[in-house]
Amino acid sequence: MEVYKLAPNSSYEFRIWANNPLGAGQIVTTNVTTLPETSEDDLVRLIQIELDKFDPRWWILAVAIVLGTLVILSVGLIIVYCKEAMEEEEPNDNMELVANIFMNPGFDEKDRAKHTIYFGDDESDEEPLEKFKRRVSVFFTGPTIKRI
């Protein structure tokens, strides 16, 4: 547990317990004392230990790798952009016309002859009627079941 904005070099008593559907838990009391205020000289002494271990060559290498990668990606992007700009644009005359299968999913050039509609009194040319299967959907809506 972390508590912020406490006075340095002071003692505190914390009482901690938990509540849940079964009731309140046992109360636990904890006594703690905060550390004394750190002076600037102490901070410099703590940071100096880490600075002695710090090697700037690793940071220079890491920055060089990142910048080199960015330069390579930028040059590649410029090359691709220049190649695209130099290519002649093709006219839109060769656009392929495709049946809109999303709007008319039953469309198929091969099946057109099978579903031809005949007008007239000649009943000998009629195709047999197809039987449709009934689908049953069941929806669960809370405690009841609806059948459609």
C-alpha cells in the first residue's frame, strides 16, 4: 500500500479492514514512520552512483540505429513514390464490368435458360413447381421462447 503527501520523519497509525457481502473483516492496525527529508547532497550522492555506471556509447548506438532505420524507410518511400509518379496512368476504358453479386446474389449467366418465364396458354412448357422448405427459428427472450 502506498500513501502520498505524508510529512517526512513522522509516525502514522493505519487501521485497515475489508467489507464484503459476508460482513466486515478483522481490523488490522499498522504503525509506520516516514523517512527523513532527503537533502540535495544526498540526492546527488545517490544519482552519482548510477552516473558512474552509465555508458553514453550505448545510448548513441541506440539513437543511431533508430535514426538509420527512419532514413532507410524514408528513402524507400521516396523511391516508391517517384516510380509511381513516373508511370503513365492507364485510361479507365479497360475497367472490367462485373455483375453486382452483392445486390443480386442469385445472378448467374448459366442459370438464365432454366428460369425463363413463358407467357401464353401452352401449359406443356411449364416447369414443375419447386417445394419450399419451411425454416424454424427459435429465439430465447428471457424466461419465454418465441417460435417463428
